Amino acid sequence: MRERLRDLGISVPEIYLPREGIDYRKWAVIACDQYSSEREYWEDVAREVNDAPSTLRLIFPECFLEDSDIDQRILGSLCAGGTDDMLARKAQTWTYCGNRSGTISV
């Protein structure tokens, strides 16, 4: 069935979602280029998120690359950012890819 749907340009992906009860305001972190070198932005985000589950744990902004504790910072992010606990729900949704110029999800 999946192969036939794929031939029609339709896929049914499994999307992992944050577990119930996670504060989405702290979960979602904007990590675009305009902020990657702004240390103050990332320090503000870290204060706001505190120890709540957050995609912040999956990001390593370039402003920290020159710090002397880079190894500890990366290791800390990996240990603290375990996705097993954060991404506990799976959802299935229909996606039509059409001519690949756009995607429509339901």
C-alpha cells in the first residue's frame, strides 16, 4: 500500500512530537542564522528554558565555539538533551508532494 501511495506522490510519515505536558513555549527554540552568533540571545533563551525539556538542548550556537569549555558544553547538551523522554509521541499524517514544488500536510 505504501509503495502505491508513494507512486502517487503521497507519503505517510511518522512524526515525533513532544510528550504531553511539555511547555511548547519553552520547547520551541528559534535557531536561525541571525541569532547564532549573538551570545546574549542564547543566554536569555537558556534562562527562560531553565531545565525544562527544550530543543535548545539540540542546538550548539556558533557564539560558543571559541569558549574554553566547548567539550563540556557539547557533552552536557548531549546528556541533558535525551530525546527519548522529550519525543515520546508519534503521529501519522498524510503528505502530498505533488510536483515537488510544494507540500500539503493534513
